[in-house]
Amino acid sequence: MGKKIIVETKDLTKRYDGTTVVDGLNLRIFENEVFGLLGPNGAGKTTTILMLLGLTEPAGGSASIFGFSPTREPLQVKRLIGYLPENVGFYNDLTARQNLQFIAELNGISWAEAEKRIKELLAVADIEDAADVAVGKFSRGMKQRLGIADVLIKKPKVVFLDEPTAGLDPKGINQLLDLISGLPEKGTTVVLSSHQLQQVQKICHRVGIMSKGKLVLEGSLDELTKKVARGAHYSIEVEMTAPSPKAAKVISKVGGVVKVEARGNLLLVSTKTDLRPEIAKVMVQNDLPLVNMTIQGFTLDDIYMKYFKEGQAR
């Protein structure tokens, strides 16, 4: 059986003052995955999330969450989802525990059940020791983790997180990413909107890249690598004592080499596998002046920059 689709849009469109900000978006998000929604400012990410939350109506197309329409069935959708905006707000004069108790009451959760969930979530968010401290004294990282606990208290099936690591220090980022990455194991699907490509790559199972309101790329890192890097998975930098057109020609004939690009005395070789031994062999056989070779795998940042540099106008 295939994976269950829980969030889906079909030709979803939104316009503001005659400007199309989401343009015929077709998106599918599967159950119990972390899905990264990426794109430059103005790409339409936040507007897409707002339509999925039922907070703004589309101009055309449709959206569904577990088969419910955010526009026509907002209450059913709101029972299933949670949302953490970029700037999360709390009652600063209340403690973390009191803030969570208030949210539990708003969601109609019984006192006994609320206390049980709050105890669990304070531990999950690693703020047990600060449970009875006024939130106004919390660091931004602690507030973000409390925000996750706040979102999870009603046990949503899917949560939307908008730039959750913005303004955090490295320790706070790692703590929050660890928390987010563990949510699918607890039965919660995550839709993560972020500019931080390294963070997205670390925890997301699949990503979708938006540009000018359109979804231009979607898939896992391996799938995107095949689409954008034309099958290459590695970049090998070959350093020589001097530029050599012959070296580029010789290396391009090695099986598994996808592309060879010359930059002065450097050759940038895109390959499907680690071909350093094979490249070194043909260099020696042809008396070519090899100095050094380094290798790195393609990252989401490479894919993102390569697409927006070379492929956006296709």
C-alpha cells in the first residue's frame, strides 16, 4: 500500500490586489513525515499555510486536510491541526504550566487529562525545571519549545511550523530540531516553512521548493538531486599545477562522470559515485599534473542555488 496523503492542494490559487501570490499549487504531504516548504521571500509559503489553516480563502482551486476543506469545514480542520507562527505569543506573567493549562481549557480538555499531557509535554520540550517560572523570563529558545508543547497539547495530526528556529542560538536550534524530528514517531505530521536549508536537510523527509507562487521542485534529497544535478550525487574537485584541457577530456570519459567544469587549474567533476580512484588512475596514465582531490556530496543548498541559478527560467 502507498503512503497516505493527508494534506493536498489542487490548483490552489490566491491573489491580493490583482497580484497572484499562489499560482495553481499542487502539493501532497504524506502521513507521519516532516515536509519542508522552502522558497525565497515572497514565494507564497506563508500564504499557502494560511489557506491550509483556513485563515484566508483561496481565489481558486482547493485544499484538503484529511479530506476536510479548510474553507468549508474549518472546525473539523482546526481539531486536527496545530500552528506555530514565527513570533509565538504567550501570557508572560503566567508560568509555562499555567499557559498550557489555559490552552488545554480552551480546547475542552479535562483537568485530569490536561495535567497528564502537560507533564509529558514539559518533559518532551525539556522545560520541566522551568515549568513554574513566568514565561517572561524565558529565553527565545525556551519559548519556542514551549510553543511546540502548546501546539501539541490537543494532540494534532498535523502541525505547521513557520520559521521555528528564527533567532535561536546553535544550542537552541539543535534542541528544537531534535524535538521536531521526533514528532512523526508520535503520530504527528510536520509541515516546516524555513529559510534554513541545512536545518531542513537535517530533519525533513521531503521538501517542496516554491518560487513566485508555484511549486517548482518536490521530493526527497535523492529525488531532487536526480532532477537538478542530472543524476550526479557527488562533486569532486581536481586540483592541477596548471590548466589542462586534456585533463577535462580524459576525465569526462570515465564511467559515472556526469559533468566536468574547468575553473583555471581546478576541475569540478560531477559524478554518480566516488570516482577518485578512477580519476587518479587516468590522470597518472596520461601524465597529467594531479595535485589534490576533494569530494563532497550534493546538499540541499547546492540544489536550491543550482536550480535558482540555472533552472528557474526553464
